[in-house]
Amino acid sequence: TLYSETKRLFKALIAQNTKIYLISNGIAQLAQDIVNKHNLTGFAANPLHIADNKLTGEISLIVPYQEKGLIVRDILDKENIAPDFAMAIGDGPGDLKMLEEVKYPIYFNSSRRALPNYKGFIADTWSEIISYLGLA
């Protein structure tokens, strides 16, 4: 389940014709569900293998923990969007390379863990992000 503020953020950005991609080193089937429920543009995540309608226990590693930056760069290229017009929100050390690929990085830090070498905007709540973006 997403935070209610996250749903507000999605709606506000979509109303401004913003493309939203979910990039996760989690399970693709869950990412696809979120994309479908909230009308997001797309996703990149790791699919579970299913055979004969059963999980096989295998997973394809499409989004390695430290490689989200490459995926952001690929999406920006595919969508013909310059990094100067892109934002990324990350919540952990595995997101640092992703945050470095865009002009507007946001570190969602509800756990209050420092992110070494990160110098962008830091928010403890989704409401802070919404306010920072002027969508309140």
C-alpha cells in the first residue's frame, strides 16, 4: 500500500502531464500493479519467473541494486528528456547513482539515515516533497 501523500503526488504530477516511471530492484509484478493502479508511465523491476501458473523460485535481475542510474539514463534517452528536466526520488544508498542522473534529486529519508556524498534535497515525509515541488 502506498502512502496517501504518494497518491496525491502521482495525481498532481500526472495532471501536469509528467511522465512517471517506477524504478525498483524489487519484484516487477508488484511494480506493474502500482503502475496500473496509478496510471504511471512505466516501470523497471525484476520479474519473478512463472511456469504453469506457479512461481519457479527464479527471478531475472533486470534492476541490480546499484544500477538504477543506468536505467534512468536509458529512460531519459528513450523519452528524449534532458536530465535538466528530470527528477528522481530515492530512499536508500542503492539510489545514489539514480539521483546523480537528474537535475532534481530528492532523497526520501524517513529513516533519517545519512546518504554519503549526496547534496540534493532531503525530505522526511511525502508532504515535504509535495510542498518542495509546489504541489501543495
